[in-house]
Amino acid sequence: MLKVGVFGVGHLGKFHLNNWKQIPTVELVGFFDPNNEQAAEVEKTYGIKRFLDEAELIAAVDAIDVVTPTHLHFPVCEMAIKMGKHVFVEKPMANTIEEGKKIMNMVKEANVKLQVGHVERFNPAFTALKNETLKPLFIEVHRLAQFNPRGTEVSVILDLMIHDIDIILSIVKSDVKNISASGVAVLTDTPDIANVRIEFNNGCVANLTSSRISMKKMRKIRLFQKDAYIGIDFLEKNTEIIKLKQPDESDAFSFDIETHQGTKTISISNPVVEEGNAILSELSSFVESIEKDEPTVVNEIDGYLAMEVAHQILDKISKSASVVNQSAE
Ligand code: NAD
């Protein structure tokens, strides 16, 4: 059995508790949360032991799950890694680039496993594409959410867009060449809505829009590549592929279009999207990596690279905001 301790049992921490309980090879040893009210409710509802000392909980487990507010990811991760424990940490992996670098180095030195909670990698609408060749040249992303004060201690880039940054970096295997970005702080002190263009060395361009002040929710990624369009709806959990029909494709819906290069047959298909719980899948995958001594699916390097792009975007936004302010003076 893998002994697990949870740090932070707020909104997402409670979902994690429910999912840890469903993994047969996990023993949920206890949790740490300084909020007495929250802790009392969790002790009563979940019947899990509350630890009052962080180090005592870490010493009692093989792995910890960090679901604290983002600025506290680093100190908790640091303590656990230095004690030789495996770590599952929510996204973003840390608050600052320096913290992210330190985590990467500590994980390597301590030879422990770390997984970052980039849960969309386990979204069934995305995993349905595991057998497809994804080589996009243009990517259009929309992640829109209604306003909720939870999570607004960080910008929309670190709160929401980082999910899409991680997905895109996992698909486009190329270095970032250039980033342009603009964002506006509408209801909070940091950008609540942003539009970003990321250009990659291989020619791919990704255009991302994230908002946490929208009336409607949307979580869509559209990939355009040679001969194909692939749409992924992370919210509605469906996936669509429209491409030039292959000779061996028999059951796809298809139609002909006339082009200057002659008649082309277009096929439309919807890969099977399994019923699934992405949080359970990501936590189970973390456990399996430890049991089999294999790399985690979203490791500390992935977590760092997503943070690095997110911080470059934030720099661009703050520079463009200061240019706007200067010209207004
Ligand atoms: P929350 O405010 O609801 O919960 C945070 C909890 O951490 C609170 O109960 C608080 O008392 C506790 N806490 C504070 N200091 C602590 C400490 N030193 N040690 C242990 N616990 C401490 O926040 P949330 O919405 O649950 O978010 C938590 C984290 O999860 C954030 O990093 C956020 O970015 C991430 N998150 C990820 C997703 C996702 O889709 N992967 C979704 C929501 C939140």
C-alpha cells in the first residue's frame, strides 16, 4: 500500500480525498490544513486523521498531495522532497520561476517522483486522441469561465491558461520562438482576460484566449494540420476529426468537395470518448509511476516549462500595459 497525506482540504482538496479513497493500493493516512473549520468538517465527513504538524504527516507517508493555495506549493514540496517523499502538486507547480527551478533540482537530487496536476492531460476528450498523429501548424484555444473569487490570488494565465499551455507544449514538440500577449485586469488586480500568440520554431502558431469573467463556460482547443482539423471540447467531452479520407477508412461519414486540385473526399469522425474521471486517472497514474518506478506523465520538467511560458506571457502583458500607461500620461 502507498501511504498518502494531503496538504490543503479546500475546494479541490476534497475532490482529491474522494478520489484517493477510490484507489485500492492507497492508504490515506491523514491531512494537514491550518483552517480549523475546514479541518473539523473533513475529519467528520471523511473520517480521516488531521495532523497538526506538517513534518509529522510527511514522516508518516510515502507520498504527499499538495492542494494548498499556489504560493504555498513550494514550501510544502520542499519539505517533502528533502524528506525523500514523492509529491503530487497542483498546477501551477510553483508561484515563481526560481521556485520552479529549485523544485526541478531537488526532485533530481532526491530521486523522487513528482507529478503536476495538469489534469486536462487525463481528460477523456484528449486521451481519445492517443492514436492520432498530432502535428498542428495552427492552434486556436478558448478557455472561458464565469467569475469566481477562488483562484484569483493569481492571474488568469497561472490559473486557467496554464492548462492549455501544458497541453500545447505536450503536442508541439518545438521550442517557443516568440510570444505576444495582451491582458486586462477587469475585476481583480491581475489579468482576468488575456489573448496570447505563441510562435514555435517549427512554424506552429497557437492563439490562446482565456477569461475568468465570461457569462458562459468554454474549454476548446482546435488543431489545424496538413490535411486535418481536430476539435477537442474539454468541457462537453467530445472530439471531432475532419480530414481527407484515407483509402482504408470505411465507416467514416464523408462527402466530396471540388477544389482546383480536383475532387477531394472529406471524412468526419468522432473518436470514442470513454466515460472517465480525470482526477482519478491522474492520481492513479501517479501511484502507478511510483509502483512501477516509471516517469510520471506530467513531471517536474513539464510543470516548469508550462510555468516558464506562463511567466513570459505575464512579462509581455506587464510590458505592454506600461507602454499603454506611458502613452496615456
Ligand atoms: P481553496 O482555497 O479552496 O483551498 C486551499 C486549502 O489550503 C484551504 O483549505 C486552506 O486552509 C489550505 N491551506 C492554506 N495554507 C495551508 C498550508 N500551509 N498547508 C496546508 N493547507 C493549507 O483552493 P482550491 O481551489 O482548492 O485550490 C488549491 C490549489 O489547487 C491551487 O493551487 C489551485 O491552482 C489548484 N486548482 C487546480 C485545479 C485544476 O483544474 N487542476 C482546479 C482548482 C484549483
